[in-house]
Amino acid sequence: MNVYVFGNEYVAGDKRAIEVARELEGAIEGISFVFVNPNEDLPFVDEEHIVILDTVQGIEEVTLVEEDGIDGLILPPRTSAHDFDLPHCSTA
């Protein structure tokens, strides 16, 4: 199974998911981490089920956000391609 990792390793507040994925690489059998660059096309467009690892402002602990929880996320303002990642949580 692929886990798609979002973030920007050059921005302190946006690189934690990348750091965690690098720590876990090779530690979990059957899991491959796919690092998605901020300005790259999404590699999972045709997949039915996806798993994304990202940091989200306002969530203080590991949280599983499933389809019905996505509506509780607020999209931040977008000023560059680097801003197109997961939104922050409105309920934290």
C-alpha cells in the first residue's frame, strides 16, 4: 500500500510528515511512502482509496480524517503552488 506524504522539507512548519515518513520507511512491511513535491501533479488521481500523511494546523495529535470528516477542514488562502496541501482543522 502506498502512503502519499505531503509537506515541504524547506518550511519548518510543514515538514513534520516528511520527517515521520522517513523515520518509518522500511519499518512497516507492505507500506511504501511516496513523497509528493509541493508543485507536482497528484500521483493518485485514478486510485479509488488513498492514504495521505500530512501535518494539519490545529490538530494536536495523530488523527484519522476519513471521508465524512473532510468537511470539517478549512482551506487556507492560496498564494502559490506550495499552498495546495491539506487544510487545517476547524474543530480542534
